[in-house]
Amino acid sequence: EPEVTQTPSHQVTQMGQEVILRCVPISNHLYFYWYRQILGQKVEFLVSFYNNEISEKSEIFDDQFSVERPDGSNFTLKIRSTKLEDSAMYFCASTRPGQGAADTQYFGPGTRLTVL
Amino acid sequence: AQKITQTQPGMFVQEKEAVTLDCTYDTSDPSYGLFWYKQPSSGEMIFLIYQGSYDQQNATEGRYSLNFQKARKSANLVISASQLGDSAMYFCAMRETGGGNKLTFGTGTQLKVEL
């Protein structure tokens, strides 16, 4: 069964450093998302991406964040200058197109980002 | 106001018993979808079941069923014949058609299945 994959599974970085989190969505999916989950808290939406552009972003997704689909398979989240409060689990998700509210988002296993 | 409310931070159930995890939602969008995800201790988010706002029947997927009461704006997850492997965090989420594609999650319920 196809699945969303994410690398790395765990990333440790120093405050102020740039990180790139990578995702490979399910191959026939066209909508891609990033969510984050601070330890012990609920999952929060960051950004959605469709047709090579951001379709929606949350207040969390400020100028320090960017997303890119550099080729036909990868979808990346970049944090330019990490802060301590960016420490969280980051999930990538993808959906099939055109089913309205029935679109089910399938999540990757997550990348745990630790900012020291 | 919270869009998704899960009032049970933790639940215990004995193996082979059924358990209901509560979820209420708030939306003015007539078209929406409700989802349940399971998050085991390993951290991944596993899709369990979906209910559309216009669906006439309650959704079922194996041992999972959704008790959808539209007038009360509730979408409770029922797990029948609980197994030890059901021990996990369970999240209710909503997708509003007028709210873009994003999912809005509740705070989750930690379920522990005991022998």
C-alpha cells in the first residue's frame, strides 16, 4: 500500500540554523500539507500546497518557513532560522484530488525536530 | 470557540470491551468532513474513519464505527472488542469545505486498554 514517507525521522539542530524537512507524498496525490505537533499538544495546520503554490497557510507559517516541491516526488519544509519553540513533530500529509470534503489526508511518520 | 472538542483526556477500557471516545464540533459550514486518527506511542498518525456531513448512515470500518449525531454536532468514535494494540492517542479532526483543505484537530484522548 502506498504511503507518505518523511526524512529524517529525527533532526537535532542549533538555534539559528536552517533545517529542511523532506517528504515524499503518495504518488498520485496532488494536495500536500505540513502540520506540526508540539510535544503533548494537538496537531496544528501549517500550510497546504497545490499546483506548485501555497493554497493556504496558518499564522504559525511566518516568513521563517517556506515550502517547495523541487521535483516530481519531493515536498520540503524549510525553516530558515530555527527557534527553540520550533521544536516539535512535523507531519507531512497528502490527499487525492477532487473528492471535496471526503478527501482523506494520509500522514507520514513525522520528523521530530529538536532545537537546542 | 474551539472547533473540535474532545473532553476525555484519558480513558481506560478492558480488553474485549467496547469504548466510546467523544468528539463534538462547531461549524456553520453545511459541508464538512469528520475524521478520526490514531497516534500510537511511536508517533505516526493513522487514519481510521471518515464521516461526511451529508452521509445518511454512520460510517463503519472493521471494529471502528462513528456515532454521528448531526443535530448535536457530535461524532463519537466507537471501538468494539478492544485490543491491547488499540492503546494510543486518538484525535478527532474536521475539514470544512469552505475552510480550505486543512484539518482542524481536537486535543486528543489517550486510550489505555487493560487486560
